Amino acid sequence: MRRKDREIQDFDEIIEVMKKCDVCRVAMQGEEYPYMVPLNFGMEVEETQVTLYFHGAMDGMKYGLLARDPKVCFEMDCGHTLYTDMEQGNCTMCYESVIGFGVMEEVLEEEKKAALDILMEHYPVPAGFRYNEAVVPRTRVLKLTVERMTGKRREK
């Protein structure tokens, strides 16, 4: 990381940033160019192991790409605020972000509901909301086992 003064080194602080984010962009090896897709996600943390969960339709480009190469890069960011210094005539964006790398795999059928429950826990849904479990067999669920990640914060 070029700007070490902005690096978030504490694991728990990185997790707190991830909890604030609502979209995770996942980049994979494409045919001619890299391919990136924004996804809703859920997160499971066991000690220092982070696992991200994603859901989607049964078919799509990402599944073919992941079958060829399951190694991915992910990025998420939040807390965007434009900061302007009127006196100096400068402006910058304040933010928090996490970038990481890992391996993506499909969740087994018998583990899909638990993974979807983790995904739903990440979002503020109305009290008493339950997703229709009839969609589970028609939903593909992926999990990303994070191998390494870094956090970054730009404050004013």
C-alpha cells in the first residue's frame, strides 16, 4: 500500500468497515479482459478467517469464469464524503475501503439455506421478514474464502 498513513491495520477495524458496506465488487479472470460484478453479500468471521457469501441466478457469465479459475479479487467501500478546502482550492474524497483476495466456490445444496441466512443478516430488513424458502433450490450461492485483505481510510 502506497499510503501507509491511511492503512487500517487492525483486523477488527477492517471487519467494522466491511459491516458498513452494502455492495462487494468481485473481479475474476475474464476471456480477454478482467470481469467484475457488484454483488450483495453476507459475511462470516471465525477468529481471523473471513468468508463472504453471495447469491445469484442459476446461470451467468461469472460461473463459467469461476469454473476456469476460482481465484478472485474483491473490493468494497463506504463512507463517501467530498471534502473541500476552500482556502487552498483542493478537494478530496473521504472513504473507507477493503480490498482482498481469495478463492470462490459454490456452496453445497445442503449448506445453501445457512449461507443465505448469513447473507440476510448483513442487511437491515423489517422485523419479522422471512425470505421465501421456495427460491432456495433456484438460487446459486457462492462463498469466497478470504486469503488476505487490506483496509484503507481517508479522513479529512
